[in-house]
Amino acid sequence: MTAAELDRLTVHGKLPLAVGITITRESDAPMLAPIKAGSLLVVGEPGAGKTGALVHAARSLIAEGALVVFLSVDRFPGVAIAADLNSELRLGHDLVEILSASPGSQPRFLIIDALYAARGGLSEGVFATLIEQAMAELGGDWTVVASIRTFDLRNGRRYRAAFAGPSANAEFAEPTLGTIRHFNIPRLTDRDVAAAGTASAEVAALLASATEALAELLRNVFNLSLAAELLADCADPAGFAGIATQSGLIDTYEDRRMLTTGMTQAAAEAVTAMAGSRRLAVRKVDIRHMDVDRVIQAGVLATAGDLVNFSHHVLFDHVAGRFYIA
């Protein structure tokens, strides 16, 4: 289960150019140390690269001999009670009970990614309860690590209570979360961005021609990945000069990927289905538009089995504002 999920999420740690350019970050090592020291929340702005950072941490821990269970909340949109989660995982017993009985003495980590995917839905309570039970019943045997957007954590009373404590690393702390044990994923550093440019001539050309505003935008992993997708589509790096905001960058991406009114309508119908079910992943048959497959092929929507979700949660927010609410 964990190996397959890490393979699925590998794309979050790579830029979509050539065979995939690994995103290296100076914050990777500083994050791994506090994870080994105890349970914590990984936070950051939308698109900061929390998933990619957790995948890197999980692979590092496994390489060191640790036992890692990695769950992505967005893979379980239909979970309303704990029994649903156990069923989705094809478990004959409660997950916490199984973790408690797992053999071996190596370090053990339960990593739960993308808690914000459950916001407002019934699954939010399921995962909050799972975290509370794991931390209460598994004692020091298992370390619990979860990722969440900073904004959602400020409104997540149960998560704040579960992870109460001092910041995990003062250098990587969000000032408003001083009473919560957390690690804040920062924007890419100069060295991180330079490494991407060294690995790709296209990225190097983009960085060389970037305005100050665009250069700052590209310190966000989601923004950099979106720009890399456009470069992979043979976009001219000089054509990015007029982009000064994330919204402008996403507009450019959507305009290039969704070329017809039918495709934008299909994307809006996906938002309609997700908003109606209060889930960020829905069954494909619930998106009632004939062009949904074209939006999937364009990479704006992604599939996992019979479920469809936006390829990134930031895209959901933007499409909702541009084509659904408007």
C-alpha cells in the first residue's frame, strides 16, 4: 500500500520536463530530524510542496529501515465513519489495532498527507479521530506525521489540540502556530531554484528572463511545476514576462490546456460535483459533461481508479473562482 502510494505521488517531487527533474530542497534534511524526534504537523502555504516533502521524508525513513504507513486523504473521499476507512484499506480490523500489533522493533511512522482534502466533509472527523487514537493508543511506538495547509490548521481545533507543543524547529516555524508542534515548509531558496535551473536548460532560460515578481512566484513549488508544464508544451520563456501573480500564471496554464468552452464547462461541472458532495474527489460518472475526458487528458483533472480530482488542490480553488462562482 505505502510503496504504491509513494510511487503515485512521486510526480509531486519532480518538475515535468524530460524524464522528470527531481526538486531538491535545503529544507528536506532539517525536516527529517524533528520527524524522527516525535509526532508533528507539516504546514505551509498552498502549493508549498508539502506532499513532495513528505514523500521524500518517507523514502528516506524507509531507506534507513523504518516501517512507514503512508495515507493520502484525497484517496478516501467516501469515508464517513472509521469502518469505511478500514474497508477502503481492505482491513479486517481497525487500523490502529493493526498498527499496534505490527511486529518488529524498528522506528515506525504513520504519515497522513493532505488533511485539507477532507475539509468540511464527513471524512474530516474520521481522520481527526484516527490521529487522536493513534497518538493516544500507540504511545511512543508510532510517530504520527500529517500535512495541512496553514489556514486550515488555524481553523482545525482538534488538530491543534492533538499536536500541542513547541515548534519542531525554530528556523522553520510559522509565528502564529507557536503552541503547535509543526514544521513549516518554506518557499524554495536561491540554491533550490538554481539547482532546478542547472538541471534544465528550459528552466534556466525562464529564470534568466524572469521579472522580480515572476522570480518570487517561482519559489512556490506548485507555481514552478506549472511553469515547467508550460515549458514542456514548448512555451517561450520570454512569454512569461507579463505574469506577476499566481492567478495570472494559472490563467495562462488553463488557457493553454483547456482550449474550448466545452472543456472549461466540464471543469466547472467537476467543481459542481465536488462542491455538491463536499469532496475533492468524485466518481467520473458524477461529472455530467461530455468533455470531461478531454480535461483529464489535458492534465487539469486526474484519475485514480473511478475517481476524478483536480491535479492539484490549488487548481480546484482557481477553477472554482474563475469558471464556477463567476
